[in-house]
Amino acid sequence: MQVENEKTRKVLIVGGGTAGWMTANLFAKQLSDKGFSISLIESDNVPTVGVGEGTTPYIKRLFESLNISEQEWMPECDATYKSGITFAEWSTTPGFTQYFHPFYSQHDSEAIEAFKQITRLRHHGYDVPVHPNDYFLQATLVKQGKLPFLQHDESGQNVYAYHFDAAKLGLYLAKVARSLGVKHIVDHVIRVNTAASGDILSVETEHSGEIQADLFVDCTGFSAMLIGKTLGVPFHSFKDNLLNDAAVAIPTKIDNTYSPQTISTAMSNGWRWEIPLTKRKGNGYVYSSQFQSKSSAESELRHILGDTILEDAQAHHVDMRVGRMDKHWHKNCVAIGLSQGFIEPLEATALQIVQISIEEFLTQYQRGNYTTQYQEYFNNGVNNVFEHIRDYIVLHYLTNSRAGSTYWATCRNEIKLSDSLQAIMEVWCQGEDLDAELKRQNITMYYSEPSWYVLLAGMGIFPSRNQNQMQTHEEANSFARKIRGRVLDIASHY
Ligand SMILES: Cc1cc2nc3c(=O)[nH]c(=O)nc-3n(C[C@H](O)[C@H](O)[C@H](O)COP(=O)(O)OP(=O)(O)OC[C@H]3O[C@@H](n4cnc5c(N)ncnc54)[C@H](O)[C@@H]3O)c2cc1C
């Protein structure tokens, strides 16, 4: 165990939500043996945000780097597997009223290329099968109610994510972090003190006095107590791009229809999630407060969930601050989690951004020999993550075809598009080479090529053509049938 002495660098993480505990674990893993002591303080009178149950496959890295097996953590957190997300009722185009955004498996490479070629033919007026669900393995497995891996496959190449109970995951990660030597303080921070240099010197607490540190991690959630309120780093709202700024969550009973997916269904002024856990189902309605009040959103959700709602379940309302900080690392403070920014949860990307931010911070902090040398590099990188993930989320709203709703019409016609997204839409709508455009913009590390194709094709976004004037393409049709047969064959082994 590291003995504290004058050379020990102190890290204080303020906030014990999922972001705080993920930070505590990954910092402890990488910095404890390098002369750092790590403490985490959380208030017992500021609750965690209490949502955040869906993930992307990136989260597997967290458990892998902590050497925690699924058998160990999943039962404690009521966790289930996730193969992707179904988007239902976002589009009204016949044949495209729902599609599945899969996590791609090692078996999908041929299907990905085939799907891209087929969509290009559709752009050029051929009547070919362009619904993504027919092409990808996970879509087929989900349809067949199968898990995203072979029972005895040791290859470790399976690509999937998880759903979990966020509160239970927080408790689990806290236990692991304490076992890694993280000091856990339960107290409320009442003030943050700064030095003449602008660095944070210490926090003052209700019961534990003043706590000093060399490096502070702001994990205080939407309040951004250190990075925003104390250091005054500006916040860039995404309200011109994304309208939703509120959510209401209500749990329901589990039923026997488990399938390893999140379902996102369009609602009158937003969308709702359905997330299967082992002991309950998570549900929430994400909406725009400009278009719907809290009570009406809750009623709409309650009406849909009906008598499946858990007895005594309370509706949990959350106001969302959607956007990002101008800088995520400023002076001797790095913000991780909702304090650094938030893109609404449509693709469940928040914890992925948390993890990327922690990993990248640790890389740059160590590369700069524990100085701020690579601060700007880090901030630019994280800002790019936010901007490009935001664009992919915006695309869902932009391509909706729901009629008779001011909210959905506003999403289609009035939301602001970045230059990057504008260019992508132009290329797609003109039937030009989308791969080349994504490559030119160098953005496939945020969302891979197939995800752009799946979204645009899945929503039925193609040049409108009279069905009778479309040409047949027998070669492409038989190729598509061949791919479909192969997918079904692979799925039959699961
Ligand atoms: C509606 C909604 C749905 C979401 N769905 C998903 C999803 O499906 N997938 C996903 O990846 N993410 C999702 N997220 C985001 C996810 O919930 C968060 O990224 C994650 O929970 C991390 O939150 P956090 O730890 O930053 O903040 P919080 O959970 O808010 O934690 C803040 C912590 O700071 C502490 N604190 C605050 N003030 C003080 C103080 N003065 N003194 C001491 N401690 C203090 C609190 O006690 C608490 O411990 C969703 C978010 C919302 C709003």
C-alpha cells in the first residue's frame, strides 16, 4: 500500500455517481502505484441522477481493465445483455416504421459491404431490399430471442453491451474502488477554495473540515460545482440542435418477453426507452419541456405502461442540461460525467464518453508527466467526441417523418445542423459516396460507417420514386438473398 508522504500527490474526486466511481476505479488502477492517493467525497443529501441503464460495447473495457468477470458483477447489478437498439415509430415510411441499430459482430463484415452496395443501387433507382434488419446478425438474433454470443465461445470477440441498475452498479463500483485503496468520504461540499493562480486549493465540507488536493475531479453531475460554478468554464448548450431537455422514468414489472435490446419508441414530443433488467423493466420518456409539461409527460407515459407499473413506483423526473463544457480539463480540475456535458440518452452514449474521458485524461496526464502540458489536446479531443456523437443523435430527429406534430416538424425543419452533418446529408441524398465523405471528415471513430447507413436506410431515407418506375436488379436481389441465408445460417448456431 502507498504510504502518504510529502511526495504523495492527492486526487480528490467530488461526486459518487456512476462517473465518480468509474473514475475512482480507473484512477486507482493506474495511479495508485505511482505515488497518488485517491479519495472520493459524495454528499448524502444530493442524490445521484438515478438513471443511465443502457450502454454501448465500450463499457466492456471497464470491467476488463478491472479484471471483473460478468459472473461477478452482472447478478449484483440486475444486469442483462444488450445487442442494440430498436427504433420504433420514428418513421412513417411504409416498410420502415422500425429498424434495429445493431452492435456489429465479426460475422458482419461481408453483410456490411453488401448492405452498402445495395443501398447505393436503391439510390440509383433499383428496387432492391434495403431494410438493414435483414443484413445484420444481431438483428436476427434479437428477432429470434437469442443472446449475442455462443454459450461456449472462448474467442472473446463477441460484441455486445449491457443494461444494468445504475444505483446498484454505483454501489458495486464503490465496493471495488474501496478494495483498490480509494478513500471514501460521505460529506457535503459547501465551498470550493481557489488560489491566486486560479487552481483549486481545497473544498470545505460540512463535517470533515477542509480537504486539500493537487488534482480535483468534478463528478458533481449537472451542477458542475467545480468546473462550472467555481472555475467559470463556459457551457455550450446544444439546445439549437437537440430539443429534449427533460425526462421522466417509471419502472415496470418484468414479463416473459425478454429480448436483449433497448427499445426506443417515438412519443408525442420525444421518445421513450424500454430497458429489460432482471428484476424490473426501466422505462422513461425523454421530451422537450417547450412542447410538453412534466405532468402531461408523466400521464402519457403512465397511460402507455398501464398496469405493468410496479406497485408503489414513483415517477422520477429529471431536468437535462444538454451540451458540453468549453473545456473539460481546466487548471487542476478535470470534469467527468454530467458535469462535463450530456447528450440526450437516445444511443446510451454517456457512460462511453465518461470512460473515453477518463482513459484519455490518464493517458495525457501521464504523458505530460502529471502536468497540464496536454490539456488543450485533451480538451479538443473530448469536444470532438461530443460534437460528433451529437450529430449522429441529431440525425434521428432530422430524418423523422411523423406527421401532425409541431414537435416532430420542428425537429425536421428547424434544428441546427453542423457543417459536418449537413455535408453527410447532402452526399446521401444525392446518392454520392458516403464512405468517402465519412473518410474525408475522419469521423468513423465516433460512429462507424455501417451505423450511418443503418440509420439513414432504416428510416427509409432514399430519393422518392414511383415503385412502378423502379428497375429490378436480379443479380443484386440474389446477392441479398445469399447474404440473408448466410445470416440465418450463422444465427441457427446460437
Ligand atoms: C434521462 C437520462 C437517461 C440516461 N440514460 C443513460 C443511458 O442509457 N446510458 C448512459 O450511458 N447514460 C445515460 N444517462 C447519463 C448517466 O445517467 C450519467 O452519465 C451517469 O449516471 C453519470 O452521472 P454522474 O455521476 O456524472 O452524476 P450524478 O449521478 O448526478 O452524481 C453526482 C454526484 O455528485 C455528488 N454531489 C453533488 N453535489 C455535491 C456536493 N456539494 N458535495 C458532495 N457531493 C456532491 C452527488 O451526491 C452525487 O454522488 C442518462 C441520463 C439521463 C438524465
